[in-house]
Amino acid sequence: MLDWRSIDTVLLDMDGTLLDLHYDNHFWLDHLPRRYAQVHGLDPEQALHKLQQEINARRGTLEWYCLDFWAETLELDILSILREIEGRIALRPHTEAFLQGLQQLCKPTFLVTNAHRQGLNHKLEITGIDRWFDDIISSHDYGHAKESCYFWQALREEVEFDPKRTLFVDDNQSVLAAAQDYGIAHLLCIRQPDSRGPRREITDFPAIHHFDEIMALGIGATQPGHG
């Protein structure tokens, strides 16, 4: 699937790619609606319906990912509520071995996420994966979500990479489409970002279940493999 000789730079998403998306899905679909209902004295079903409307209306925008926006809109201490279920934050299988292998191959590796800096720092504090990266980029630093072409233009101004020799892995097909439009040649999608969710059929991009599927194609091997 990959010829590591043709890849100089690796860009990796965080939630649903390196980390299990179960934490985020549980937070936004279950935990936050319950806490929102409790704080504002709402019926739980009413609170869930209202939140889903608010969230869906902003899907794919920077606001959708912005904890400050949701804290103000919902009048809640979002970061504190996130910490209430931090025990659910977990690495996806083979993540650390994959990151260690990239370091051994001397591939410049960057975390490129839509996560808000507060939530991002919380997850890095819990997982410690920041030690594997040359730099960590949040789309909030640029004012554009990864779904926007402007994000990729801004990223290229800050990070030196050749799109034709760059690998980008994400679980969001809209983000991958934006990266493809920008010219990034090597794209991979994650089939099952939420360990308790469905394993998706991905047709628009090459896809993997776990990182061990591509580790054998160069990482930990004496030469790139094939398959």
C-alpha cells in the first residue's frame, strides 16, 4: 500500500486516527447532553435535540471544533466537563509502535489536528504522544479548519513539505478530500475511528483498520515491502 521510499514527511490527525474517537463521541453525544440538561434544568431528550441541532449546523467549520465557542454558547465549563470522563482517552492499537517506527526512519512527523488547543493539550497530557512529533499544529492557530483549502495553504507556509512526497492520515473523508485537492499525494483513511462504532467501508481513499497494516511496509523492516 505504501512505498516508504516515496514519502519524506508524515502528517497525522489525532482524534479517530491516533486516539480512539470513542472518547469524543461519548462526550458530545452522551455526557455533554446530560450535563447540559442538569445545569440548565432541561429535559434530557430536549437537551440532546437542541445540542444536535447546534452541532450539525456548524459541522466542518472551525466553530464546530472550538471549545471556547461551545463554552460561551452553552454557558458551560466545557474543559472541566471533558475532564470528568478523561479515563476514556485512549490510544488506538499500534499507535505508539507506529510513531516510534517513524522516528527510527527519520521521517519528519507532524500532528495536524482540528482539536482546540485546550482539548489538545489535555489529551497530550494524558497520552504523552507529543514526544513523537517534530511539531503540533492546531487548525485554530490558522483560523481555518482542515476542511478548508486555506488551512493547507497556511500549513505550507509554516511547515516545509513537498505535497507529492507527503503522507497524510485522517479519519475524516472531508478533510482528506481537502488535502487531496491541495495536492497531497499519499492519503490514508481510518476505517474504524471509534472502537465501539462500526467499521466503515471507505471507497474514495485507501484505508486501513490499524497502523500495523502499514508498519510492515517499511517500519521495522530492512527495506520497503509490498502487499
